[in-house]
Amino acid sequence: MNVRLAYARDLSGFLALAAQVEHWFGPMVDDPGFRAAVAAHIGDAKALVAVEEPAPAEDGAAEPPLLGGLLFGSDAPLFHVHWLVVSERARGRGVGAALMGDAMKRYVTGPGTVEVITFGADHPGAVVSGARVFYERLGFTPAETAGPGPEGGSRQVYRLTVPS
């Protein structure tokens, strides 16, 4: 697996990832706002993707589907994980941790705080997705409740303090 900056050609891969989680996050694939947000993050070099290790190039061969994608916001000393999704086929293989590790090295300087809004404890996706446990394993701690997601489900802020 390789984590790299996303390119404009990766937009379709982000949309394919979004299609896999719309039942948890609400409609995104056909949402012009979501498409614009992904494009803006790519243009600002604040979007990362995880891809399979490069295979020998074949003429006309399509790129393999993305294993995961991350949209990040950095305005030191407060940093935000805007969106992180791992494809269904790649979950449990360290893709999310690799994306977060790269983002932390690339964008975060201490002292500061990294925030992410994820599922509330009562959200059906909280257990199935493993998001809350994932962030806790990375050292994030649950904080205040956030407003509901676009599908109406509960959300919670998770925070990680980054020392100097």
C-alpha cells in the first residue's frame, strides 16, 4: 500500500468511496458541494489517498480503485480531519492508520490539537464502521457532542492533543 497526495484524476475514486458510506453519512456522490469540497482539498494539497502498491504499467490499464481517502484541514494550532473513508474491501488492513499517519507527518505541527467529528455512541455506524475505536487507538479522546449528521444520526467530536 502507498499513501500519496490525491490528484484531480482521483475524484472518481473519492466518489466511489463515498458511495460505500452514504448510508452512514447521507448523500454525497451527487452532491455538488461534496464534489467541490473534494476538488478544493485536492487543489490545496490537503487530500490523501491510499492505493495498492504500483504494479507494472500496462498501456491503457485503468488505475485500481482507491483503498481509502482523507480530506484534511490545517490551520495551526487547530487541525481537522474533514473526511476519512476506507473501502469496504480494505478495512482492517491498516489503511486508515496509514492515511492518518501520513496526514500527521505532513500537516500537523505541535503544539496543537487535531479534531475529528465521528459517529455518536448510539449511531448504527459507530460499531459497524469501527470509527470510534479507530480514533481511540490513535490516541483521540471523546469530547463534546456535535450537531447531527446530514442523515440525522448523532455525532461526537474526538480530539488529539499534539505536544511541541
